Amino acid sequence: MVRVKLEDVCERGTSNLKMSDVTDLSGNYPIYGAAGYIGNVDFYHQINPYVAIVKDGAGIGRAMLCPAQSSIIGTMQYLLPKKNILPRYLYYVVKYMHLEKYFTGATIPHIYFKDYKNETFNLEALERQKEIVTVLEKCEKVIEYRKRELNELDSLIKARFVELFGDININDKNWKYEPLRELCTIVRGGSPRPIEQFLGGDVPWIKIGDATDGDSIYLNSTKEHIIQEGIKKSRLVKEGSLIFANCGVSLGFARIITFDGCIHDGWLAMEDIDERLDKVFLLQALNQMTEHFRAIAPAGTQPNLNTAIMKAYKQVIPPIELQREFINFAKQVTKSKVAVQKALDETQILFDSLMQEYFG
């Protein structure tokens, strides 16, 4: 084993292909972009397998292993392995390095080979590389399996919802419905500005980012707190309130909070919910309608649902017994998800520790 620099084991290559250059092409050779496989074209730029790095924009620093006789578009960087390293070993090395830390640029981030080429790692003999790759591949397959399992469990909850309640977008089961304003109190959040002057207190400050970690329907904590004075410029909502993201890429995202706190102006809060609606059912029903809400949001830079639109939204009201049947089912599935997530987390920790052992 020797300690080497990244530039000792690979050469960089560039692509001048744009997405528009390949959109209408077809053929036998795959081409890749930042999100992965784009399609097939009638040419290839690399005869051997290689590692591709996202060098511009979203996903910067992400690595992918690409097959022989393939190409990438210009937002990607070729890392072409030399004879002293296996392509898949290089792929794991680059993942271990977390190259995103080298980004520059605010509007559109970039990373450059010249900035990360001196990163060092442990290089083993080729036979030992094969052994290491085999172990990491097996570990990675378990991680991917667990992720698919979580997705399948999510799909199971959604399928059961549709089975019991139908397509609530068109109300094909003809449930009774009422405007949401008749079923709960809807208020919009508020953001004290400049927020820096109000941070550091003991009042939970609920931002969209607090609710995007994990997939629990409950929000149990916040990263930041504001001072008492900030309450006057925000919206204090009660424990048990249902909050609903009403703008931007998170529009349609809902959580139930387990504490009193102030909500950011990107949230709507639904309180005093009618006893004919179970809170968890309402949350799941709103989540089922995300695409509908995006479609009806007023045009603009970002989709935005104001309180008037949400108050007018016609919410279906199935029998409460049926709502509770669904909720009990969802609880059982959630227990399975917790077990799978625990196994996933443990496998990810193992994978990360192996990467450190092999390359660090």
C-alpha cells in the first residue's frame, strides 16, 4: 500500500456536449448527465470505463461510474483511470473524498480538477483493490436495497389510501366535502426581519428546513430559536397544529408539530380541526394533492398558495371510522419503516467506516 495523490491515478477529461446536442439522438451508446443516464446516442467519447464528476450546478461533486463506450455532457468532468487503479476503486475513492467541499461560485457552483487533484488516499495493489471493491459493492447493494424497501413501504401507504378513499382529486367515491375554511382555522406564518436580530431565544423557530430531514409526519424539534420579541412579528402556533408548506419547491409538504413554536412565512398552520377530520388523515390527504396544489398556484418565480386559496379548497370528509382504519394501517407500516431505517443507518455507518479504513 502506498499513499498517492488523485492526479497520480487518473487524468482529467472534458466534454463540450450540451443537452441540446443529444436530445433528439438515438443509437447504441449511453450518455450521462448530472442526474444520471440521459439516453443513447450514435457515438461515444470514451472507450474504457471511467468516473464522472458533476462539476457545475446542482449535485456538484457527486461521482458516478460510467461504462465503456459512453460519454458525458459538459456539466460533468471525466476522471480517466490509469493502469494502476481499477475504475470502481477510483469511484469509491472519489466518493470518499467528498469533492463538493472544493466548490467555488455562489450563483452556479463549480469545482475544478486543479483544486482537488492533490487529495491523497491509500492505493493498494490491483488484487487487493479487487477485494476491497467486492466488499464495498456488497455493502452498497444492501444500502440500495434498504432505500428501495423504504420507497416500497411509502408506496404501500399511498396505495392503501387510494384503495380506501379513491382519487380525492376528482372525488371519484363521492365523499361529502366542505371548504377547508369550514373545517379548520388557517393562518399564515410570519418571519421577523432581519432574522439575525431575533435569534438566540427560547422560542422554537420552525423553518421549512426543519421538516425536510427524515420522513416522519411529526416535527419534534427545530435547529433555531427566537427571542420573545420575535413572537410579535411571527405566528405562534400550538402543539398539535398541522403545518403546510405553501410556496417554493416544498409546496404541499405537511407536518404535525409536537410543541408550541413560531412558524416561518413559508408555512400555513391549520388549527382547531373539525372533529369529523382526523388530523393525520388530513395531512395524508393534503400530501396526495401536492401536484394539484402546484397546478393551481398563481404563476410566478415560485409557486405560492395564499390562505384564500387554501381556505376555498374543497376537502373530502370520509367516515371517521374509515379514516381511523387507514391511520392504524399507516402506523403499522411506519413501524416497519423505522426498523428498515435503523438497518439502513447502521449499514451506512459501516460503509463509511470501511471507506475510512481503506482510503484514509
